[in-house]
Amino acid sequence: MENASARNLWGDFLDAHLEFASQDAPKVIHFCDNEQDANTCADLVCKETKRATSHSLKGLQLRNENLPRIGDFYVVTDWDGNAKCIVRTTGVKLLPYFSIREEHARLEGEGDKSLEHWKKTHWDYYTRELAKFGTTPKESMIIVFEQFEMLYKK
């Protein structure tokens, strides 16, 4: 793990939770594609308000990233790479975009937690994400809805 802040937080977590000592080093992540949203989301995760995230399957595939798996650990950072907390994936569902409901928006915990807010901000994000690959989002695209639990924070 190259990020010293993340490495230190992971070490502190393992000191407090020896039952996870044999786990591979977690992936270091930040949410979103801009500083303000990344920092806000990191804060919401640490407060346990944000308990899920929604990836576009197409975006993951185009970046050659693996699907999240139940039990995966992540060190969540702010935009600048400062480690904030550790989360573990508790659920993964593949859903078409058009089937996302209020419950999903509430679990994501962003904005006013409404489905309308979720659809607006995520559509805008998926548009920016997929434009880099010369494609656009569609109502029928598959969303990888990942739920997680916050296990440890500074």
C-alpha cells in the first residue's frame, strides 16, 4: 500500500482487530470525481450516513476493475488521500438503472437522500465517467449497488 496515511490507518485497525490480521491489504479509494463531493462522501461514510455506493458496470469494465465482493475491505480517503475510515462490503446487487428506488438513495445518504437527487447526481456522474470512453449512460445500464459497513475511523 503506497499511501502512508492509509497504511497507518490499516495498521491501527489491525492492532485493534487481530481477527483480520490475515486479510490482504485493502484497496485505497475516494468517492466521486471532484474534491468537494469526495470529501463530503468520506465524511458521510465516517458518520455512517453513507452506507452504499453505485458503480456503473460499464465504467468498471472499461477501467478493467473487478466487481466488488462481499467481505472486501477499503480504506476511504478524502480527495487529498488522507485516510478517514475503513469499510467492508456487506452486499452487492446488479440492477438496471431504471430499477433504482428510494431505499437505494437513502442508503447512499447523499444530498437530501431522495431518489430524485440520486438520479440527477448519478446520471451526471455516469455521463462524465463514460464520456472518457466515448459512450453515454442509458436507462437500461447495469448499476453495481454496493453496501458496506464502516468498521474503523480515526
